Amino acid sequence: MRKLALITVLLAACGRKPAVSYRTEPVTRGPVSEIVNATGDVSAIVTVNVGSQVSGIIDKLLVDFNSAVKKDQLLATLDPRLFQAQLEKAQASLASAKANVEKAQAAFDDSARIAARWKDLLRQGLVSQADLDTALATRDQNSAGLSAAKASVLQAKADRDMAATNLAFTRITSPIDGIVVSRNVDVGQTVAAAFQAPTLFLIANDLTKMQILANIDEADVGKVSEGLDAKFTVDAYPGETFAGRIRDVRQAPNTIQNVVTYPAVIDAPNPDRKLRQGMTASVTITAARKDEALRVANAALRWKADDASAAQEPAQQQRQGPGPQARTASAASRGTRETAGQQAPGRAGRVYKLQDGQPVPVTIRVGLSDGQRTEVLEGLAEGDRVIVGGGEAGASGPQQRRRGPF
């Protein structure tokens, strides 16, 4: 008899369904920030490539990497001998052209006197008209020769000025105040400037003020605007956070492997000069922030009821009415609801609350999200407990699959 009672108790225990446990969290109120993450390169605000307009051999180098320079300071010189010879040749050509002007002037003056004398002789009837015409033609030819000689002087002056300018270009000077970031030549190296000016130095204007060109994804560019604060880190200083501010979001898109990004220029003070040219920065931009927002854990938005609980959702939805759904794809992307002339703020979401031990779906509208918590615009109140885990999925281990007492 005792054995029969024990068997009865065990069979009852096998048939009893284990209680389902759920993990819940309350809806709280606190700060919520919407963050946009991006990466970019650190660079100086103003950098100038210093090159050479003439070809030659580097004769002297007066600066090196990290040298502080002033505007018009001499950086390097090319071998000036060839350009000096060209200048002297041009000066000689100019002197010859001036001498030709004097010669042409003397010839013109002489022909003018002869023409005047032939006019007087013609009035006296001592010469013929043909002789006067020949004298006048000679005078006019000498006048044209004088004009050509004067033009040759102008051309010789231009050649002289060009040679002097090329000689001056052998002295490479700094166009701005700054620091030499890069030096691309050595003494004795030949600089060829036949097709384009080669870069000899790269000078940064002020390394205490840097900028970051952050690549903003096209899905986030609408959240980023001028004046927003940004924080970033670099691998050289782990654990240290630098601050900056967005100066501009450029309209020029960059497409790499079908991924479209837009450059955002972030001004970053660098008083300690820790930031260097070319560093990779991991940027975090606070696009929006609310200090006292009603918020729910993101795990509650991700949690879904099992099949047994989901069977109750249609009846619950009939009592509550249809949930807000965007009727068009554009409305869904904007997170708005398009109804008869009305737009609800935020985007639709769903969470579950416990009612008589069973999950009950609740349609809500959410706003900002920081990745852990999301702002609740409507549908919940502060202190409401929502399901964030557990349920049949958590209880479907070996204990639920056991069919007997052993």
C-alpha cells in the first residue's frame, strides 16, 4: 500500500508542468544619449607643401624634421651656377639690344636730316622728286628699325627678369610659420621640375591646433551637425580621452566598396602636442541627449515570447487595437507613423509585462537610444516592470525534457 502511494506521488510530480520564471527590470528615469561612432585621421589644420619650380641639385639643407621655421626663412638651396650663367647671358643680351637701339637711333637721325635737306633742294629745283622719295623711304625704314630695336630691348629685359627669377627660385624659403613635418630630399639629390613641382618639405602651421577628418556613415550623417561636441581616443594614449567640436560636415561623399561616408571636420585642441599627424582616432559624437528621460532596457525590446505565450497575443491586440505601423518604407526609416493626417513621435516598439504570471505584449513608442537603454515616449510609466529574459526558452533545459522521475 505504501509503495502504491509513492508511485502515485511520483506520477503526479511527472505530470506537473514546472513554473516558468521571468527576469524583469523596472522602467526608470535618467539620462539617455544618442551616440554616433566614426573613425578618422588626425592632421594639422594648415599644411603647406614646399616645392621647387626649377630643376637642379640640392646644394644645402638648412632645416630637418621637427625644425621650427618662420615665414621667408631659408630652407634649402639648389646649385645656382647654371642659373647665374643664364642670368649673365640674359644681361649681355640686354646690353646688346640697348646698343642696337642706339645704332638704330643714329641711323634714323641721319636719314631724317638727309630727307629734310632733299626737301630744301627740291624747293630750289636742284634735285628731282624721285631723289626726295628715296630719302623719305630710307628715313621710314630706319624708323621701323629703331622700333624693332626698342622691342628687342623689351624682350631682352623679359629674358633677364626670367633668368633672375629662376636664380631666386634656387633659394627654397618657407611660406608660413610652422614646423617641418616631412623632408623628402638630401644634399646632392637632383630635383627634376620638368612636368610638376616636386615636394621638398611639408610644413604644418600650428601643431597645438589639430583637426580630425571623421568618416560619418550615410545612415548617421543626418544626426550630425556643426557645433556638436565630440570625444575621441588614439592608440598611442590608451585610456585617455580627447575632446573636440565639429566645425563642418562636408557635402562631398566618399564611396569605398559601396559604403558611402561623409567627412566631418572636428577641431581638436592639442596644447601638449600629444596628437601627431596621421594618427587614427576613434570618434564618439553625442548627437542628442536628454537628462530626464523615461527609459527601458534594450533587452526588453529584444525579448520575444515563446509559442505558448505568443498564442495569447492576437487576443490581446484585439483588446488594445492594432499597434502603430508605418505604412511606407520612408515612414519606417523616419521612425514616424503615418495615419489620417497625424504623425506620432518616435518609432514603434514592443515589450512584455507580466500579468497573472503570463507575458502580455505592450506596444510602445521609443526615441533616443544609447545602446543599453532606450527612451520611452509613450506606452509605459515609471516603475513598470518589463520582461528582459527567462521564459520557456530559459526553462527548456534537461529538466524540462525529462519525462520520468529518473
